[in-house]
Amino acid sequence: MRDFKLPVLASVIALTAAPACQAAPQRPIAELKPLAIFQLGKTADWVAISADAVWVASTGPFAVNRIDPATNTKVAGVALPGEACAGLAVGAGSLWVPLCTAQPSLAKIDLKNNTLTSIFQVGPPAAEGGIAYGAGSVWLIVDKLGSLARINPVNGAVVDTFHVPAGSYNPAFLAGTVWVTHADGAELTGVDAATGKITATMATGPNPRFLTVGAGAVWTLNQGDGSLTRVDGSRHADSLRRQTATIPLGTPGHGGDIAFGNRKIWTSMPKVPLSLIDAAQNRLECQWVGPGGDALNIGHGSLWLTDYHAGTIERLALKDALSRCFGSRQAHPAQLR
């Protein structure tokens, strides 16, 4: 086990100043008419996109469900021995599912055969955690002390363990770096996937949890104040040159999700199931309010949004959401692609 200390140059950088609030049109979520609705279980949470499928976790039963976007049908349900409680990741021909079983564990599911192939005895320390795939490895925080495990996707062995701040739970991979949010704090830690060294620690809004990558940046959804933080994810930018910004969304609270697609950031929180942020301008463009929401992802020309308590996932047309948001402002056609 290796424990790398933070170098002097990787000190926490203050966020770019942002206005206390940012007005954006609020619209009823009911105006977005689903292309399809899938009833999956008592609850529906976590969404992963693969080349030819959409995967969604459920409880009642404990399972991950495969949806064929070409036919808008659920084609498989893979039973699990416990709740998928800390995200889904796709990599090395498999779907990776952290489980809140009696002893936390990690399920490996074959993407081609829709079968549970292995249960590894390594798992998440808490619900609302996350998992990532990159540099040929699976990345998972395995305890509340901030131990970031690098896992061999073939046999589930922990190849190495690196340390980030205690109370960090959610990793994402971008350009050779594993980025981990400090949910019990207010920062984002970058770990070099090749060496395990901490290369940057960047300030965020309070209690960052879920995160995504896109437009060359890492984006954190901050549960403490309902803001969004952008951090330059360039491989060659040191911590003193990284651009940072914070964008008020007005959506604090437990749960939620974040995804990147069509040059936009999309977030979901209870009562505000969908927010749209321009990734180039760091600007909140539109919000849809009403029931539903929680987990979301972008893929196959659509936005996939769960209603956690209803146990459903809806398929929404990206073009519909974009046109409703930008249509009244005569958006350039590129906005709707």
C-alpha cells in the first residue's frame, strides 16, 4: 500500500468568483414527452451506457436491467445478491456493479451474454459512492479512510491502493488521471493513474459527490449548496494553471446525478429532475421542475432519466429538451445537434 502526500504546488486553489444566484427559465418536466418508459422495480437508480445498450440498476428485485435502445425494449435482467448502491461502470467487456451486501462486494457482468460472471470480495464503504474504469483498471474507493483501489478487471485483485482524503467516495477517469470528489469536504483530488501520486487538489463547492467528465474538464455536483464546479482536466496543466469556476444551480440536497452530452452538462436532483448547463459558457440555461428524477445518463441520441421512487426510467429525446430550452432564443442549429 502506498500513501502519497500532497506536493506543495498542488495546494487547494480558490474557485473563480460567481454570482450568488443565476436566473434560468424553469419549465415543467411534464413538457418533455418520453419516447419510452420502462418499469424496472421498486426503485430505479444508476445508469450506464455501452455501445449497444443502456444498463439501469433496480431494487425489488436487486438487479441490473439491459435496455436495447434500437428497439426500446428491456431485453435482460441480471439478478444480483444485493443492492447496486455505488454506481455502474463499463470497461473491459464488462459492467461493474458495486454492491452493498453484508460484506461489500463487486459484481462483474458480461456485456455480451448478460450474465453475472464473478463476485469479488472488494466493495464500496457507503451508498452513493461511485466506480470508474480507465487505464486498463477498475477504480473504487474501498473504505471511509479514502483508500482508492486499483483493481485488475480479470480476477478482481487489488493491484495497488492509493490515498485521497478520508470521506472521498466517487472517482472518474480523464486523460490518465483518476479524479475523486471529497464528499465530506469541498475539494477534488487528482491521482496520476500511472504512479498513484496526487497531482492536484482543487477547491469545489461544499460536499461534492457525483461527477462527470466532458469538454476537457471535470464537473462536480455539490450537494451542500446545489452548485456545479468545473475544473480543467488537462493532462499537462498543473494545479496552479487549472481553470476553475462555480455555477449556482439552486439544487442542494441528497442524491442526484450528473452527465455530459451534446456539449452540455445535465444534472438531476429531487424536485428539479433536470438542469441544463452550457459547458463552453459555464452558464445555467434551463431547469425543468416537478416530480421524478435522480439518476441520469446520455447516450444513443437520448437522455435517460430515472424516477427513483417510481422504479422507472424514461427515454427523452435530447433534441426535444434542447429545442424547448433554446427555441425561444432562436438557438443556432448547432445547439440542437
